[in-house]
Amino acid sequence: MEDSQPNTQLTRMLLSRLERISADSYWAHRASGVRGALLRMLEKAEAGRPVQRSEMKRLVDLGFIILENASLEKIK
């Protein structure tokens, strides 16, 4: 199933947070890849083209996992 209106506010917040992960972090490279994929999907949705809801959810979930792990890495 496709959805032409993903939660853009949540996606933009996540993109902003992923961008702030320190380049020294183990998670920075993964964050960069997820950011790129999310940006492409967001641009596609904003252009009025449908995006796959399952793929958007997978990327958002992965983004939050990366954020969580990057924050845990900083605590140690």
C-alpha cells in the first residue's frame, strides 16, 4: 500500500537529529545513509509522488535506532 502523505514533521525532526550525530561517532556513517534515503523519500512525497508506507516506516524506525545507539555511545 502506498501513502502520498507521510508524517513530514516527524521525518524532518528525525533528519535534523541524525545530522547532529558527531562525525567521531561509530554511528555517523549509518546515520548519513539513512538521512539520504529519508531525504529522497521526503522529496518524492513533497513532489506529490506516492511513497511506500512500509519503506518510510522502516527508515524512520532505523533512524531512531541509530539515534538511540549514538546517544548510548556518548554516555559510555
